[in-house]
Amino acid sequence: MNEAVARPLNLFEYEQRATDQLAAFAYDYYASGAHDEITVAENRQAFERIRLRPHVMRDVSARDLSTRVLGRAHALPIVAAPMAFQRLAHPQGELALARATSGLGVTMTLSTLATTALEEVAAAAEVPGWFQLYVYRDRALTRDLVARAEASGFEALVLTVDAPLLGRRERDARNAFALPPGLVAANLPSEGLRHLEGAPGESGLFRYFASLMDAGLTWDDVAWLRSITTLPVVVKGVLRGDDAALAVEAGAAGIVVSNHGGRQLDTAVATIDALAEVVEAVDGRADVLLDGGVRRGTDVVKAVALGARAVMLGRPLLWGLAVDGEAGARHVLELLVAELDLALALCGARRLEDLSADLLR
Ligand SMILES: Cc1cc2nc3c(=O)[nH]c(=O)nc-3n(C[C@H](O)[C@H](O)[C@H](O)COP(=O)(O)O)c2cc1C
């Protein structure tokens, strides 16, 4: 980055800066949500509505941001959300994000639809990653992806359950979204599966999902997934307590309260508003995470206070990649961590376990 230009001060400034770096169609793909993008906005507004009731006089001179997720200690309560097609942001794409995240001890979730092969990303990361799975109607193909993820050292599978069909993102339809020449869905074994075909007024990714992904999934498929892998399964995309209980009964080790960043069902509830219900239904039987609209350290405090073990961070990492590759993504994380550390101190908490729902109003 040009040193004469001041670095962004927060995650919102990274998005502004990224708009100058990205092709318009790529920015639209990253930023957009379904239909009227009401849930995209609501994820933020719901965080903003919550007020904090801080404690004082509690000796916060030493603070600890560590947590445990899936039985392993994590230095920070942050995991990188799975996001497809990261080479649209930067030539190093997923490799740059793997280096940036793992350098800070943060686990990265690699999308099925990555533009870099999962073996290469696993080799570049210093801490074990998670592999996000979309289930193709071709179960042999799906099984092969799972076997490769397991063999490459990924630590968990993240089964995305909120996308039987892709949400309709009108910006992508308008742009007839497709991958530019040279970029492919690199985890897939054949040319037909590696490319997206846009059409006038239609997103190539929407068409890809409709033709290839399995819209027939039920909770029984979690048992199927568990039968073909020894890795723990994290179910991503739950917004209700009853579904969370079914996920646990189906054997999920983790649940991500997510509305896919507002990209699937528009007018779905904000994730922070759904979190308490899920935490109550899970009742300690699995680790609960949350994503969607996390942009400030206080957002992380609110999620943890309501029972999340960690948050997943999405789009801001792409803005960081677009602005300055690996260094930009790392700086995005550093900004969020500094805000979290400050928020913890100002809430009168020394560690994440000190946060509880009575901190919120
Ligand atoms: C550009 C983009 C691509 C995404 N690709 C995937 C994906 O491949 N698999 C998946 O489960 N979720 C995907 N998501 C959803 C994210 O994992 C996550 O739920 C969401 O972005 C979190 O919200 P935030 O961006 O507001 O932080 C994607 C999101 C974005 C913005």
C-alpha cells in the first residue's frame, strides 16, 4: 500500500478503500445480499441497538482473549468465515488469507468454492483450518472433497445448511456474475465443475447451485456426513432453537448462528437476535458461534455475552485482501482485536468468561 495514504482506522474504512481496488462486479458479489438487502442491514442494526452496562473498578490491567472451540484453545474468539472466490480480491486470494489469519492464531474456514486448491491452502496455514462443505448431488464427488480435506489436515467440516438453493442477489443477476478468465473453483475435479456460466439477467453462481447442489438435504445427511469422516461437523446457517436442537441430536459438534451475511433469505432475522434462543436450546451440548455484521470489538463482546464461543468474520477480510493482500487482511484482524481488547477492559472484564448477558440491555 502507498505509505503516504493513512491506513484505515476501522473495518468500515476498509470497505470504502476496497471499492477503489475492486472491479465493480467483484465488489457487488462480495458486498451484496439477497433481494432488498434488508437482512444485510439488519445484522448491523441489531448490534447497534444493544446497549452495554459496564462494570467498573475490577482490575483489568491484564486481559486474556482466548477461548476454546471444538476442544482446542484458540488465541482469539474469531474464526474466518468461509467465503468463495477470494482471488477476485487479490492474486494471492485464499493463500494470503490463510497466512494472515493463521499468523495471528486465527482459524480460517476454506470454502468448497475457493479459487485455490484446499491442499495448497492447508500447506500455507500455520494453524489447522476448517473446510466448508457444499453437498453436491454427486455424493461420490462430495465424499472425495471430504476425504481430501481430512487428508490435508483440516480440523473440522463446516456444513452449510442455509443454501439448498442460492439466494437471489440482484446485483449478481444484473452483472451476469461469472469468474473472469484464469479463475476457477479450484477444488473441483473437472472443467464443468470448475466454471460458472452467467447468462443475461442471471448469476452464474445461482445457476451453478441449481444444477449441481443437493437441495434435498435433511438432518439425516448430517449422520451420513459423520459416517464418512472422523472430523467434527459444524452446522452453519441455523437461526432457530428447534433447528439447533435437531443439529445437536444429529451429532453436530458446533453450530454457527448465521444468515449467510444476508445473502440467502432476505428479511431473515439478525443473527445477534437469534443467538440467545440457539444457545438456550443447545444447552452446552455443542459450541455455538455467530456470524453476520461483526464489525466492531463491541459486537464480539455482545455475541460472547450471549453465549457464543467465537464469532466468524466475513466481508471485512475480503476488504483487507483487496486493499493490501495478506497485510491488509492481517490489519483488519488487528483492528478488530484491539477494539475487542479495549471493549473488554471498559466493560470491566479480564477474560471472555467474565462476559454475561446481564452486561446487555
Ligand atoms: C463473498 C462471500 C462469499 C461467501 N461464500 C460462502 C461460502 O462459500 N460458503 C458459506 O458457507 N458461506 C459463504 N459466505 C457467507 C459467510 O461465510 C458468512 O456467513 C457471512 O459473510 C458473514 O457475514 P459478514 O460478511 O457480514 O461478516 C460468503 C459470504 C460472502 C460475503
